[in-house]
Amino acid sequence: MPNFHLLLLLLWAVGSHGFPATSKTQEEDEEVVQKYLENYYNLKTGWRKISKQTGPGQSVEKLKQMQEFFGLKVTGKPDAETLKIMKQPRCGVPDVANFVLTPGNPRWEQAQLTYRIENYTPDLSRADVDHAIEKAFQLWSDVTPLTFTKVSEGQADIMLSFVRRDHDDNNAFDGPGGQLAHAYQPGSGIGGDVHFDEDERWTKDFRNYNLFRVAAHELGHSLGLAHSTDIGALMYPSYMFSGDVQLAQDDINGIQAIYGASQNPNQPVGPQTPQVCDSKLTFDAITTVRGEIMFFQDRFYMRATPFYPEAELNFISVFWPHLPNGLQAAYEVAHRDQVLFFKGNKYWAVQGQDMLPGYPKDIHSSFGFPRSVKHIDAAVSAEQTGKTYFFVANKYWRYDEYKRSMDAGYPKKIADDFPGIGNKVDAVFEKDGFFYFFHGTRQYKFDPKTQRILTLQKANSWFNCRKK
């Protein structure tokens, strides 16, 4: 059965995991690879397609460069995960720069900059466009000495416009999808200017392409930043919208390396992306999902996969856009093919990638918890018995998934029935009849039948991390 569950997960995962059988589709994928490397990795036009390559050459090296940039397994071959990344909507600025600074380190010499919105998209009201652009500039002014003033006529330092296809900058857009926008490094003339592709559908929410999110990214280029390899950074090249738009610490470090810190006595601090092989890594929640194990921290999920050298790391919103960040517990009910996620006194239920209607719901009315329970620390459901264990502080409750009611005699103390794991559980999941408890950086493999700890390991032992 595990192989069948894995197949199901792959079917609902984002993107394709293999070349389709038709030669037409394979030719289209080859064209995607060729154009992607030409546009973003400086592959010279006219080099042979990847599939035709018979030995090491520039196209293979460029493909390896792209795979390394995105943290993929470096094979020099256009595997499924590489194609998935290439087919994602993204910024039109190339990725070939070395860290977060544009080559040559161009910067604005003055701290007071002006901007002008040359025209407006019909997708949004003028007020909505003005608000999105203003917020995008404010993200960068909050962490630097820079100020940005909007002007309504004449030439500004940074000109923003909505254009289509060929728009006289020798950098034509490609129609819907693909490139969403591009911007130019600081300088005179076209320097600093931002162009948005009018063939896209611009919004102020999670649908299609959020203008605030894209504008904030492009303005990073206008100020001198190149793309970041940190998937949690605003300057990561692929478009991802997780419901909030903020500068990660990587973005802040990059922009302050150019312009210095802001004059604000309370310096803003951005979130940091989890490092899957960090020996200090901890988890907010863990659950199985159709045979695979998914680990959650803040905005991100992690899972072991053959396509990534260590583990796949991405936003929770890639799978479940309506889930909140900072989940506190999660568990799978295998016989209902559902996964439940908890935060505070609310919970959500999903089936595959689909959010079930009517959620979020209240944990007190649904499960019978007393009002004194404000949140769930961890949860796990035993597939063979249908019993779900909820861990709250130093106690636990047991719930019957078939009867849909809490078992009598609970709560009980964790230490009495799960000796050795401590008085607090951060996360837990079941695999092959064993419970895996997590507290801080420690992981306990526990046999519920004998009530014994079998092994003690690092929390991130499920990932393919090289021991140092």
C-alpha cells in the first residue's frame, strides 16, 4: 500500500513529475528548457537543445547552474522537478548574479528618490494601484535611509508602467504567464524603471498575480538587488504568494549592504527561512499525507524527495493557499482520506489539495475540549485503532474517530502513558505502528504497545543531510 499512497500524493502534487509520452509534449518541454536558459542563464541562442546534447557543453553547464541555484539535484538533465520550476511564473530578470547584489554593485547616490506611475492597468482601480505601489516602496524605505516620493508628471528616478509584448526596451514580454515583470538596475535613463506585463491579470488578493507582491520584488532590482537563492526571500525569482508580503532577513541584509540601515531606533527584523540540515531545526507540526511525511515550520513545509539533495522546502500555500502560517498541530485520518490542521482554537480539514467546505471550525464544539484548552500542541491518529491523541501542555486526550467523541477518563498525564518523552510534545506522527515524538531538536521513536522508547535521534534525521 505505501507505493499506492505515494502515487496518489504525486498525482495531486504541483506540476508534472515526468515527461509525458507524446513526442509533441516532449518537444515543447525541450523548448521550455532552451528558452529558460537563454532568458535567465545567458545561454547563447543557437546552442543545441538539451536532449540533443551528446557531451558536456554550455547548455548542460547552464542547466546545472540553474539546478544549483534552485537547490535541485544537479544532474544536467531536464528532470521533472527542473521542468516544474521552469514552468512557474516568475520575474523577467536573469538569475546569473552571484549573491543578492547586482553585478557591479550599482546603487542610487541620493537617498531621496522619486517615482511616477506612467499608466494604469484596467484590472484594478487607480486607487488600488497607487496603494499597492506605495506599500511596495514602503517595505524598502522601512529598512534603509531611502525615501520615495510620488510625482504625477515629468521624469522620475523610477518610472513604472504596464506594457505588452515588445515595448521598445529590447526585452519583450511573452504574453500570459511566464515573465510577469522586469526592472532595471539603478542608473540614468531606463535605470530603475519597472515594467509590468499587461497581458497578466493583476489583483489585490491571492488570485492570479498580486500587484503588491510583484512590485515589491521588482523594486528590489530597481534599488540594486539581484535574485536570491533563499526561497523565503522576496527576491527569490519565482512568483509565490503566501498571503503576506514581507522582507525576509536575507532581503534586509542585501539592501542594507548597499544603503545601510534605516534611522529607525527599532530596526526591523525579517523572518529567516528554515535550513533543513540545521542541527537546531525544530518543527511546529508534522503529519503523514497519503503516505508521505510533511514537516511544518512557520510559512514552510519540508519533505524528503528524490528531486532535492536534502529535502524539499516550500511555502505551505503552494499546496493549501487558505491555511494560516504558524500551524501548531496536524494529523491524518487515513480512512477518511483527510488531514486536519490546527492553530489556536480553530482547525481546518483538507482532502488532497482541496480545502473542505465549512472550515475553519472550533475545537471545543467539534471535539469536546474544555474552554481552558486554548490550542493543541500536537496530534496523531493511530490508523489501526482509529484513536487520535491530542497533546496539550503536560496532558493528553484520546478521541475516537469512528464514534466522533472523546473517550472517557481523559485527560491523562503524558508522563504516565508515554514514559521517557518528557512533559511537552511539539509534534508527533505515526509510521508503521510507531509514534515519533518531537520536542525541540530531539526525536523519540516510541512503541505504543510496549510503552518504550526505541531510538533517540535528531529532529531532522528524516532528511538526507550529510553528517558534519
